[in-house]
Amino acid sequence: MSSALSFIYKQGLAFENTGGLTKLRAKGFRFLRKLLLRMADPCCKMEIWGRPMWMPFSHELPGCLVRDRHYDRILKRVADFIRASQGAVCGIDVGANIGDTIAASIKDGEDRFLGIEPNPIFFQCLTKNMAGFPNVQLLNAVCSTADGSATYRIRTARGTASFEESGSEGLPVQTNRLDTIVTQFPEFNRCNFLKIDTDGHDFDVLRGAKRLIAGAKPAILFEGEMRNNPDYIGDVLEAIQFFAATGYRYALVYDSCGELFGILKLNDTAAFIRMLFYQVTGGRCNFDVLVISSHSIPVAADFMEIYRRNMAQFPSDVVVGYAPATITGKSTFEEQNEQTRYFSRDDYERVSTVCGNGNTIYRRSAWEELPFDETIRTAEDKIWLIEITKRAHRFAYVPQARTLNRNQASLRYMFRKGYSDALTLRKPDHKPMNFYQLGGALKNLAKKRVRGETDTSNWLRYSAHTFGQFFASYRREDNTPWK
């Protein structure tokens, strides 16, 4: 039965863009498909991104891929970009549907995905389609702004599904924030790709993922769906303000066919208002929005190859490699040469300034042995290093793999970050920072600006970070979880 349905569907697509008798034949098969759909909507198998995939017979994805040459092509480009710059994709797909996003994005054994899909029919297809991917984990759940439960009415049409809260009528569903879900899947706490497509609920998902986004800074692809959302304009402006304050700088906006609409600065609210005006008055129901963090920019052209080459030479007890992530793009240490060095627990106090996760590569086995403690406020990476080195592991410093640290967060955020950082991991003989030390730190930053080693915005942000450290140094140590 499924093979016959697949044949009918394929014949309706094969000659869609041709003329004459072949086009008439294709129309006949499409008409037959419509008649069959009036009776039932069973599952069939179609080829998507070169892979056979199960889907409801009513699913419109194969037709969209044939008609629109750019439809969903952004997924592969984003995944390739992440793979080239970071080595592998660690992605979360909220609204995974039948798994087409994962199929487009995943490439090799190093890539990992968490697929979240609430619709039971789509989840059955998703489970079948991902059966051959050992690095893909699946969850049947609703992502929202809060943890709890609610009754939803499911509306399914043409391969999409939306959930509407209905009070007493409908399906009882457990809702979770994405921040809560990743505590169950700790390997995705540091994801580098977050795709959201929930047919109108994307902004609720974003509100429930603020801790994840602020900590991991993943590339985020979400849908701006205008239908049935009276607060749509406010939701968009709230989202871009959050991204800008968290450290993102630009958004790439695509129309529903995958065509690039524009590249907008996240702090340019007027540009987004013009886009929204065009969307509302032009009758376009949705845009896809991609935001990417530019926190650390590789200096070396063969950045990832340097890391791979060094990882291959790491002794077996070395579980993490740190590399420079500075506002000048230079090494933290004055290097006589650029040889990789190895350190143990006894060296930590001396070299702790280079041990941050801004430019770091971890052994997966060590990560699985001791995951980050994501419940604490900050410095989870340094606490992890202290604990892992107590287990007779060492860490490396790779000065060749330099990056330029260009934090795009607001001054308020940078002040709070410096404040939080200074409240944690204090030495037993801690003393508050005096005005002489504050002046020296600010003087060093000013010298870098005067010499042209950093720009004005970066200088201001890290000056704010320094002021945060200064004021926090007079407070008691505190690394309790964020409220």
C-alpha cells in the first residue's frame, strides 16, 4: 500500500514544471492524490535530501522542494558553516516534524542532534526516519515558556501541525521549557545550532530557552509566523532585543520560499519595523530568521585543522585544549614559540586566565565522564576543569589556534557578567580590588584601544566587565543558581 501511495505522489511531482502531455499526466496523479486524501491520510515513503523518509501522504514537503529551488536550503548551509568553523554540529531541532531538518543538516558520525516533536503522528514517522542515526536522540514533548501541563487541540494540515490551548477539550500534554529539557540531555547544553519551527509558537520556545541561548550562543533559525498572533510585532521586537543584549549582532531574514530578504543589525530596531511593515501590508505570512553569534572570530585561516592536528597528538590523559580568545587576537602569554604545552592540576593557579570556554576543544569521553554543572550561575567551565584535573587528567594550551574576542553584548550585560565572574572561584586569601588595581586594568584596556589593537565598542564592553569585577570583589562569594 505505501509503495503505491509513494508512486502516485512521485508521479504528481515528476513533471510539475514541464508542459504538454507530461504536465497533464502529472495533474492527473495530483488529482488522484486529492481524492485518496479525502478518504484517509496514511503514511508513505518519499526521498528527502537523498534519504527515503516516512511521512503522511498529505505532507507538502516534497512539492515545496521541487517548486522552490531555495526552500530549506539554508539548513545545509548553516550546518556546513558550523562544521567548518567548529568541527561538528551539535543541534537541537524544536518542531522536528518528520526529521527533514536533521536529514539536511547531519553529515558524519561527529554531528549530534536532539529532535523534539509533540505531534504523535509526526513523531512516529520521525522515529522511523531517524532509526539509522545513532547520534540522534528524540523526545515527544511540547516546548513552551513554562514547565507544567495543559490541554491542547492539535490542528494538522499539509504536513504541518499547530497546538492550540483549549481548556478542557483536547489532548492533555506536558509542557517544558527548553532550558529544562537540556538538563535531561546534558550533551546539548552547549549546542551550536538551534532550529525552531512550531507554526506560531516559536516565540514561546525562545522565552523558555533564554538560559541555553545566553550560555551556548548557538546559531538560531526560527520562524516569524504572523497568523493567529495578535502580539506578533511585539514578540519580534522582544526577541531581537534579547538577542542583541545576549551578544548576537546580525540577523539574516529569509522569505517563506528560502530567498534572502535582507541582513539586518539586531540593534537597528527601525530596520525590523520596516520589515514587519512590509510583511503585514504585503500579505506575507512568515519569515525565517537566522541569528549567529560572532563572539570569537578565528584569526588563523586553518583554525580547525590546527585543533585537529593537535588533538591527534594529545597524550591520552589530556582531555581539553584551550587556545587564546583575546580582544587583540594575540596570545595571553608572551610566547617564545608557538608550541603546544600541557598542564596539570598544580599549574592551574598560574595559567587559569587561559582556561575559559571561549575557544576550547573537549574530549567527548571527558564530557560524558563529568558533564558541566549547568545549575550554577557562572564559571561552570572552570569548576569542571578543577574537578576533572583532580582525576589525574591534564589540559593543553594551543597558542596557534587564536581567535579574536568580539563580544557584542550590551554594556549592562558585560557589567553583570564581570560582576558574576568575580563572585566565583575565589582564592582563600581573596582581597577586594583596590582603586590602583582598577586603574591599572582600565589603563591596559585603554592602551590596546590607542594602539589600534581593539575597537571602541570592544574596549567599552570590557571596561564595563572590569567595573563589574571591581564592585563584586567587595561582596561575598556566591555561585548560587540564577533565579
